[in-house]
Amino acid sequence: MDQLLSLSLIILGLPLLSFVIIIFNQKRLQQKAHLIGIPILGIALALAIYICYSKLSGIPATINWSTKWISFGNVPGVGEWNLMTGIMIDNLTAIMLVVVTLISFLVHLFSSKYMEGDIRYARYFAYLGIFTFSMLGIVIGNNLFALYIFWELVGFSSYALISHWYEKPGPQLASKKAFIVNRVGDVGMWTGLMLVFGTFHTFNFTDIFAAIQHGLPQSFSLLGMSPEATLTAAGVLIFCGAVGKSAQFPLHVWLPDAMEGPTPVSALIHAATMVAAGVYLVCRIFPMLTGDAMLVIAMVGGFTSFLAATIALTANDIKKVLAYSTVSQLGYMIMALGVGAFSAGFFHLTTHAMFKACLFLGSGSVIHAMHHSLHHLHDHHTDPQDMRNMGGLLKKMPITGYTFIIATLAISGIPLMSGFMSKDEILAGATAYSSLQGGIASVLPWIGFGVAMMTAFYMWRQVFMTFFGKPKKPEIYEHIHESPKAMIIPLVILAGLSFWIWYGANPIDPAGGWFMKNWAKTPAQIVPVATAAHFGESHKVETEAPKVEANGAVETHAAEPMEHQEILEHKTHEVAGTGMLISIFMAITGIALAWFLYMKNTALPDKIAKTFAPLYRLSVNKWYIDEFYEFAFVGSFMLFARMCAWFDTNIIDGIVNTVGKSTVVVSKIGGWFDKYIVDGIVNLTAGITQIIGMGFRSVQTGKIQTYLAWTLAGVVIVFAIIAWKL
């Protein structure tokens, strides 16, 4: 086995080892569990960096290893059928290994102080290990089935982490909501996997792509649809898994509620790991996505981005703002993949992991300081996460504040920051795609630039409300202090990784940087030419009806970038400059507006809220989507359950009770008949027999006197009868 493959297996096993050691030694380790988790994750991070460096610097080819897992034997009509599993290391895997292990390592380090004194401290670190193991399994798997197994493990471990404080009702409900909502998306994903497996008899990415490239068989059909339409359906169904894990509309509702878990968990789940799994899945299936499937993905991502941004505008909980920001940025990534800007979408996944983890851990640092201050004041009523109770914290927490500001600059898309580079490429890709695709896709750049401005606004609103201005509660402010070194070191590292230099030498030319140009190139799509995106006149040849070969396969093309991909790339370069200027303008406008409303005219936001009360209520109440789900799904399900309960009580139980009562009545009648009729006849017969016996017994006494008396009586009776007859 290749050395990098062996090392990747070691990386996968290390977090599992951490979990096993800690979970079986909780009482012994207690508050020292981090001494196991942190070193193990540090080793995993070091190995991941080595793999990433080796792969990106000198190994251009994908490293693939497979082994037989399950053998189905000789299946009629199929032949020898084996279920394979294995490992794949390409550039995406190498980068994601570093991203996941880095964020997990820093979260372990941060948690060592943030969770200090927690009653379930050891179990918390154990679950961090199993979560990291699950995410790494998704990253290195070379097939959809292995990915799906770890996909479900991520769902379980996130449930366990969100419900860490399960004695409180909030985490209980949030963890169940996250688990159930994700299952909805996973049903669609599993259906898509089975649709592909049922035809191609493999889950391996390479084999599936090769089969599609060779030609879709006519047997590849869902509900009588054509093979081309079925391929679109398969892509959209598998994408349903990403809709759940990456919190896309309409399954986005679980992620903000997941803030009930510890803040480091929020950083781990919402920065680079669980929510990134959906985007990573779409990256993996990107070559097999048809034009229609990509349009659906782009529209879902675009709408999700806009929806979440509008909700974040009015949120006052410091973590909820970041949660909806995460949903919005995930929408950006999904939209990028949908419009064909693969490199930009994955680029934003990587940059977002750094600055969003910094923001979440920064918010955790603030909440930690607020908790200590409130504890000192014996105040158990003030919400330590409400930004309306903060203000002016930059003076008290300078390292937390400045790292938070750096990360905010990055997510706002300000030049010299990593977020500017990745956002600029997404917006350029969306603009190019909309101009070529037309139709409903024309709204995508409007959404993209609008969300860019809203992002800058609500993020700087958060900064101004938290770190600037006068303290809202002076008595709380008095006892605020900077967090321990174990908490601020991760902030400094992540803030440093939010600058542009790690991703390209030229901060205003992301496409020419080493990340997009060399590390994360857009793969060629292998869909039949008739199903590709149609960009006007250029696709006249490709839109002709595909030829059907003798074996029933539909003719396709070689594994090279399709014409529409080349056209899109060319168009993206054309609009990149204009898009960059517009995005900078929108970011500056958002920041200026936030400063004007929350620093210059602090009374104006309340007036605006009253003036636009319906829109304000729509944002505050999260578009009433939770209420709609409560009514349409939860309410209807509960109504159905109550109807079933009524039917069971009044119909089923009624029948059972009626049958039971009838049986009792029949039994009583039978008992009476048995007692008084059957037993009566028996007793009467016995009585008569007894009387007759008594009569005969009185005759047969054995005494001569009795016999003489009965003889005399008999003679008298005989003579009396004779006399009477005569």
C-alpha cells in the first residue's frame, strides 16, 4: 500500500483511538481527558499536513486503493458481484484532511479551558474524537457507500455533542431536531445511491463515472423516465443529503437551533466539518451532475443564502447571528457548485472554515467572559449571549476583539482577506452562468451581490454591538477579562489563516493563485452531451439526439472539459473584474450602513423596525418557517397520532371491550345454565335415585319383623285390590 494511504488510515484511526481511551476511562480521566485528545489530534494534524504537502507538491495523480468488502457471489443476470471499499487521496482529500484535523485540534485546545469544570468533561472529549473520526471517514472514502456509513456516524455524533447538556430542554429538542431533519435529507440521498447502484452495481466514484462516460444503458430508468432524466433525478436525490447536512432550504431549520450545544461544538459542526460534508458530497458527484440538476442546486443554494442573510439582520444572539451566517455562506458554496464554479465553491469551503471557526470560537471567548462576570455578580437571569447586554468589550478583550474583527473582514469580502478571494470568484461564476443560462438563473448574481452587502452589514452590526460603543451593562463590563491562553491561541492561528497569502500571491487574482489554479481544479463533467447545460448557439451540436449503441448505451463524450465548461470559464474571466469592483462596493456599503446605524445613530434601528414592522417581524420570526413546519408537519402528524389514538381507544378498544363484555355475559349465561339446568337435572336424578334407594333400603333392613310387616301389608293390599275389582 502507498505510504500516503497508510498514513491516511492512521489519521482516520487516531480520533477513534482517542474516543476509545477516553470513553472507557471517564472516571479515571475526568478533567484530564484533554491530555489524551489534544496530543492525538496534534499527531493527526501533523500527518495530514505531511500528506497535503506531499500530494500538492509532487503527486499529480489520484491515489486510489480498493479492497473486496462483501461478496454476493454469482448473481443471475449480473455475474460476479462484489461490494468494494477503499481510500482515495486526491487534492480535495489532502486539503480536507488538513482542514478537518486543524479545526478539530484547535477546538480540542479551546475546549480544555472553555469546558473546564463541566460535569461530563471526559465524555465531551470522547465525542469530539468520534465526530472527527466520522468526518475523516467521509473525506478519505473512495465510494458512496463508505461515505454514507460515515455520513450517518457524523449525524449520530453531532446529536451526542449538541445534546451535551441534556438535562436542559433546549439541547434535548435541538439535538432531536437536528437528527430528524437530517434523516429527511438522507432518505433522498439513499434513494439516489440505490438508483445508481441498482444499474451500475458499484458505489465507487471512479467506476460510476466510467460507466456514465461509456454510456447510459436504457435500463437506467426511474418510473419510466429516460436514462438522461434519470441521471438528473439521481443527482438531485443524492444532493438531498447535502440539503440536510449543509442546512440548505428547506432543511436548514436544524442548524441555528444546534447553538444549544457548547460553543466549541458550534465551531466544529458549523465551520469546517459537519456542514461542510454536504458541500464536499456535491464536489464528489460534480462530474455526474446534468445541466438541469446543476440549475436546481444553484437555485437552492442562492435562495438559502438570501433567506439566511435576511434572518441574520435582526438576530441578537451572538451565536445565532453566526449560525445564520453559516447557512448563508453554505448557500454561497452550493450556488457556486451549481453554476459550475467548482474551484470557487471548494475554495470558499476552505477559507470559510478558517474565519468562521475563528468567529465561533471568538464568540465562545466572549460568552465565557460574560459567564464569569455574571457568576461573580450572582446574576442568573441575564443572557450572556445577547449582544444587547454587551458593548465596549474590545478594551477588556483586545486579542479576542481584534481576531474577531480580522475574521469579520474576511467574511465581509474585504481585499487582502481570504474571504474576498473566494467570494469574488463565486460572484464572477454566478454572473457568468446567469448571462449564459438566462431564465430564472438571471437572479443569481443579484442574490449574490445582495447577500454580500447583507453579510457585511450584519457581521459589522455584531462587531459594533459587541466590541464598540459604551457598555450596555456597566456592572457586567466591570468584571470582564480576556480569556486564557488556551482559548486565544486558536483565535490567533485562525485569524492568521484568514489572510490571502495562504491561497495565492496576488490578493486580487484568486483564479491565478495556487489554490484555484493548481490545487482545486474544476473536474471535467462526464454527462451525456444532451444533458449538459446549454449556453445558446454554442451547443447546437451537443443538443442533437444522442445515438444509441447496439448494447443499448447512449453515446457520450471523452473525459475532457465539456464545451459549456470552457465557455463558462472564459465568460467568468470576462466578468471577474467588474464583479470584483461591485463586490467591494457592496461590502463597503454594508459596513458603512452598520456603522451609521449602530455607532452614529443608535436610535435609528428601532425606528426602522417600527416603520417596516411586517418585514422586521418576518425576519425576527425566521420567515415563520418553523411555525409552518410545526403546523404542516408536526401539527398534522400529531393530529394523525391523536386520530389514531382515538380510533384505537374508541374503535379497536371498543370492539375488544364489547367482545370482552359479550364473552362475560355469555359466560354468565353458560354458568347459570350449567348451575341450574345441567347441574339441576343431575342433582334431581341423583335425588330421585337417593329417595328410591332410601325406600328400598327401608325394606331391606335384615330384621324378620320388618319382613313380616311388609308381607302382611302386601297381603292386605292384594285383598283390597281384589275386593275393589269385584
